[in-house]
Amino acid sequence: MAGKVPHRRWRKHGGGRGQRLRGDHVHQAGRVTAGVGTTGSNAGLASDISVPLVCLGEVIGALQIDSSTIAAFDDDDVTIEPKILDEFGHDCWPVSRVDARRGLHPTRPDVVVTARSVEDVVTVLRVAAKDRTPVTARGLGSSVTGQPLPVHGGIVLRLDELAGLNQLDTVDMTVTVPAGRLGSDLEEWLNQRGLTLNHFPQSLDRSSVGGWLATRATGQTSSRYGGIEDHVVAYTVVLADGSVVEVGSRPRGAVGPDLRHVF
């Protein structure tokens, strides 16, 4: 790490003297902690995607995946249903939406797997690394530039169902949430406690916190408070081989690169 992330200065809603706050964040495969500020207002999902039951044997046969590994997933967390595969081959990119309306699916995955924990992510990535199967991580699919499209097919790994409770630290003024948490849900939860994240991308009500990190998201107040990378001091990431890395804050005098910006 290149040093401790400096404290950031926030302002109370409607003016007033600023407070020093900081934030932690856990990436795609885990939980996220971000700095919060005080506010005097209450704030406000993408539609749930129904994943039908599917015979795991079909998936295993298509991708040549070890059945003992995939058996760790419930049947409804693994699907090769054509309509679902078509849906997960598109995001909100205008070109992709036009393709969808024309019935074209140039970036169609072979299977969709829903991760509900960090362990699920580790399992999928280890299997994929062993079999050299492409994996595309996907949050809520609100991208308008094609980031979650599986251009090489393979596995689409859904991360919007990563479970967990929000954890608020009122001393350090940080909040820790699952990477799959819907942005507007997080903001509303904070508002109910007189707080705000001060991060308002246009996709707030249809994007996940992990998706913000993956795309270095900015929002309506980023010119003052910075992008999502400025709200984060730590997160957990699962690498392509399935190993888990904790990227956290370090003393300012620490030697080395700031790994927060690598992922």
C-alpha cells in the first residue's frame, strides 16, 4: 500500500461545519465500507431476474466442469435457460439494446451462475481457472458501455445477490455493505439514520456498490466529493485464480503502490 487514505472532509446537509470522515469498501466478491456524512433528509432495483431450475448435468457437460465442485450450488443458482442467457448477454448500452430488440445476441454466455457469498465466487473462479473458462462478473447490468457483456461466452457470474447486512460504525463514520447492495437501498438506509454517502450516480436506483467500484463510478456530487474511489479505503477482492486479497488502509509512510486503484 502506498499509505493511509487521507481523511476526507464532509459537510452537514444544509451547511454547517464539516466533519472528518473516512470510508472502507469491499469489492465485487465481498463487502463494501464507504464513508458517510450527515444529512437531514430521507432518500428513496432493477427487476429481479427469475432463474429457473436447470439440470446441473447439462451445465457440467457443456463446460466440462467437475460435478463435485458445481454441486456446491443450488440448482436455481445455475442456469442455461436460453431466455436467461439471452438477457445476460445485454446491458443498457444502446448498441446492445438495439441488438436485443432485433433478436441478436452476439455476446451470449454459456451459463449464468449466481454467487451468494465470497465462497461462491471463490468456487466459480477456481473451477474456471482450472478449465480456462471465461468468466464475466456482473452486478445489476446498468452499464451503458458494455462492461458486463461476456464477449468470450463462458460463465456470467452474478454478484447482485451477494448477501449480508449493512454495518455502520458511528465512531469512524463508515458503513460496510455487501458488494451486491443496490445503491438507492444503501442511501435510503443511511438517510433513515440521518446520514448520506454523498455519491449519486445517475444509475443510483439500478446499480450495485460493487459495480460502482468496478467502473470507478462518478455522480452528481463527484466534482466536490470525488468518485467512488475517493470514498474507499479498503475492500476484499477475489482474484482470477480464486485467491482472496484484502486491500486495506496502511500508514501514510508505507512503501508500495496504492492497490485500491488496481482493481
